[in-house]
Amino acid sequence: MVTSARPVFVLGCPRSGTTLLQLMLHAHPRIALPPETRFVLPAYEGRLGFGDLRDAGNRAGLARWITGRKETRFHELGLDADTVAERIAGGPPTLGSALGIPLQAYAERHGKVRWGDKRPAYALHMAEILRLFPDAQFVHLVRDGRDCVASLLGMPWWHRGFHEAVATWAQVMDVTRRYARRLGPDSWHELRFEDLVAEPEAQLRELCAYLGEEYAPEMTEPHRMADMAVPARKTWHRRTHGALDVSRTGSWERRLTPDQIRLCDAVLGTRLERNGYALSGAVRPDPAELLHYRKVSALRRAAHARRRMLDRLARVREPGPVAAITG
């Protein structure tokens, strides 16, 4: 098999199991996926402020921004900040190249030759990732939307309520479906969380074939990577420290209220069925609940459209190229 060096991006709705998949990929002898960072998208959004990266001084400023701020979570990579900053300052003159350097350094720290990145938010920022890394390979993990919603409602960091959780899953599914059609099987692979935990070897073999990698049996034991690749502060990922568990599959039936299930079936039904999830057969929800959901959904989509518009305006003012230089 011909192996690849293309970067791998794992994405999906929050609470869809992307951390589990991150650990499975990190267990591969050639691939490293770090804990979630916060420098790729913020750097892209603030790219005009870094100036022309063909100037080494500007690259040095970007390097300090990446390695010297707590907000980027660079410190969770376990890398020497000065060494990485020097590599960025002396590296290729594009934003994508600069952002890839710390991720590549993380891979090298673990004796790997190929890097990846995982963040659920990438699902709604595909255009940005593709501009930075045109040769990227994407892996989309799908989970029953009702389970994602139920899980989100139990998270200490989720403060947006039930309707926002439902709208998040719907929006992620709609955006990723468009990119799946656009990118095709060479750059897009989709799998279901339920299948991954029930038949991990079969699913991971297919994933490795897509990535151009040999299958590695150790990928089915992601808990061995948890202490290394999941920060201790993320107590909501405690299940990743144990063996694969199918008990949470379909747990929405006992974790959501009857009213919540009715709304989910009504507004997510087509998307659920398209991905192989059976509906509950519940009656139609209260019209006031439907109206509330539609307002929340419309606001989310309007905000997404506004970000796209602002991005197009920013492209006109870019002082230099952003795509990573490969080869």
C-alpha cells in the first residue's frame, strides 16, 4: 500500500465521539492527533493582523501568538515553545505552513510521520480548513442526533439549551453533506459512531484504506492513549479511559423527555433516517416548540452566512498566500 502524508482532520457534531476517534487514530504507528487546540481557526480569522508572512519578522510574531498564549492551548502539546517558534519563524511563508509546524512537531515528538487534528467546530469551517490545507483528508463521525443532543445537555460547558443543541446537529449534518458531495471519496470519509463502537476493526480497516495506511490492531484499544492525548481537565471524556462501551448508544430514549423526543423526530427526521436511524414514532410536537426551534435555527444559519460574507471580504485584503506549501 502506498502511504500518504496528507493531514487528517476529524470533525463532527460536538459529543459525537470525535475524541474516541482521535485516540484510535493516535494509536496508529504513523499518525498523531493531539488534544484539541485553539490556534488554527483563530489564526485564520485574525490573519490580517499578522501581516505578510513572507516577512520573517511577521512569522516570528505569529509564532509568539501561537506558542505564548494560554488561549491557544499550545502548552497542552508538551512541546518546547522556543523550538517551535524558531521553526515557524524560519519556515515557509504561508499561514497554513506556519499552523502545520506545531502539529507536525507534535507528531515527531511521538515518533510519527503524519499529523492530524480534531475539533468538532471544523465541521462548520470546512472552507477555512481547505484554504489552509488544500490536500487535507477529512473524517466525519456521525452519531444519532438525539444522542448528541442528550449528551450536550449534560455537559458543564453547554449553556445554550435544548433547541440550540438540536439546531447544532442539524446544521452540522447539512453543511457536511454538501462537502461530502463536493470533495468525493478521495478527501471525505464518513462513519457512524454506533458502527465504530460495535465493529471497531471493520470500521477502522475501512478508515485506514481511505487514508492510505495499513491497518494497525492497536487502534481498537484507544483507552491506552487517553492519558497521553486527553487533558485531565476534560472530565467529560472519562469514558475514553475505559474499554469500548456501546451502552450509551440509543440512550436518548431514557435521557430525553417525551416532548424533546417529539421535537427531535419532527425537525431531524429526514436527516436521521438518511443516516440509518429509526424514528420513535412520536406524535407531532407542540407548535410553540416548533416555532422556538425554527427561530433558533434561523439565527444560527444567519450567523454562519455572516461569517462566510466577512471571510470573503477579508480575502480581498490578504497580504499573502495562506495555503500550506507541500512537497
